[in-house]
Amino acid sequence: MSDERPTPSEFGTTDDAPPIEEKPYKIIFEANKCFGAGRCAEASTNWELDLETGVANPRTYFLEESELNENVRAAELCPAKKGDGVIHIVDRKRDVEIAPDPHGDGSLSVDW
């Protein structure tokens, strides 16, 4: 088994993902670490908080340019993981995490 992690743009992507040209950004969500603060849903219409489970859910995982800013804001506001957040926005063209990017180097900051 390889210790090499997938690059940000490959992580979680399936064969049915939309073309990068149409939706150049994607969300990687660590739902198992979400504790239902709801800050994402306040910042973005893409996010909704399920009051029964206490977990947020994105309406879509692949984003157009016009949807980027509000989803970046949702990722930056997420207080989970001691403020590092559990919503990750990946630029599929450049193959980097653009939010929250706690390491400052574009590497994927998921913890699983």
C-alpha cells in the first residue's frame, strides 16, 4: 500500500466529475469532523445545516467561478479542527487547496 496521498485535484474525484473548464473548483468536506456550528450556511447558499444530524451539507461539490467567493468564505469561517476548518476548496486547474490552506502552501489539509 502506497503512503503517497492523492493530489488535491485528484482527491475524491470520480469519473462523473464535470469538466474542469465548466467547474474549476471543488469542495472536499470532512463531514465526520463537522460539529454543526452553521457558520458555512450563514456564509453561503451552497451550504445547509441539517438540524436532525447537526451536520452541514453542500448542495454541490463542484463549483463555477461565480460560486467561489461565498464557498471560500464558508471554508474560512468553519471553526472545526481548532479553526482550521473541515471545508476545503480546491482549485482543480492549479491543483492546490485555496481555502482554508492553513499550511499556506496549497497542500490538502484533510485529517483522515
